Amino acid sequence: WSHRVFVSLARLLATQDYSVLRFDYTGAGDSSGQSSDCSLDTYVADLSAAHEELARRVPAPWIGLIGLRLGATIAAAMAERAANAAVAFERLRGAPLVLCDPVTDGDAYLQELLRINLATQLAVYGSVREGRDALRDRLTRGEAVNVDGYDIGPAFGQSIGTPALLDTASKSHAGPVLVLALAANEKQSVRPALAELAGSYARGSVQRVIES
């Protein structure tokens, strides 16, 4: 659902002389591969490849990252790897990160995905034939679960809760980090987890954004 928003954002940034690269992760959109084979490490590798490609094309002093939800978590994970790497991704060190409503609780996020499957069952069959526990058992057995037309596999189910990716301990990335907290209305406050995440960066800040 965010595709059009990011197309517009990329075009807006381009009018302000930023070089922008959007891409599809493995198994999604125009990219090859099967989504059922992917894990968080797969997605970090995809983002790393995209970053390398933009670095090859553009002689910019830095290359920052913008991500939404799980994409924001992946961006944060890659930035940490870059900060602790000996040589790779020099132009990501100190670069800005924009993390739009990042996933901070992997297990809760997986539950959200499984709820989508339940809603699809209701729409197709008029009832829920497999509950969340049954769906999680399928992942444990090495089977895939379909969510909005994409199969998520056991590798993703196992990796989504990796503490090293999702904890809010002190981060190594030294660049400015803007955490955007999406809110449905003025009454909705910033989730404590997002404020804590922003505070884990030396130059982190959090800002609430009202969805329109």
C-alpha cells in the first residue's frame, strides 16, 4: 500500500537534486526469487546490494536510507553492520536514516501478518479454518504461510525475532536518525518503544506524523 507514496517521495527528492534508488526485495514486485525462501538476512543483503549499486553510480559523500515498518528495521540493521564493518559501506557511516514506524517487536509483527491470513480465510471461506497457533505450527514444520499473496517461510518466522536486529540497546550508527511515529489522529501519542529507539542513537530524534 505504500508503493505510490514512495514513488512520490522519490520524485520529490529528485527535484531537490538528490539521487534516489527504490528497489524490490527478493520475491516481491519485479525482483526474482521466492518470498518463502527469505529471511531478515536476505533482506539486509538486498538492501546492501542496492546501496552498493547507488554508490557505484553516484559520487555522493554519503548515502542515507529511508524505510517503512519492516523496511525501517532492515535499514537500521544494515546501518549497524556498516558502523561495525572494517571497510564496507563507508558512505553509510554518518549518513542520515529515516525510520518510518519501524518494527520493534518481531513476534508482535509476525502476529500481525498471521492476522491478515485469518482475515483472508474469513473473506474466502466465511470462517477461520486455521488459527494463529496452527499457522505458526506450519512455519515450525518448514511450511509457508500466505499473507496478502506473498508466502512467508520458516526462515522469516525464525529470524523476525532476532534480538540483535530488534532490540533498543545503544546503537553504533553515528549519523542523524529520525524516527517517524505514525498516528491516526492528534490524540494518539508516540509509542514508548519508538521514543526508546530514537534515544538509543547518539543523534536520534522522534517525530509524530498524523496520517491523512
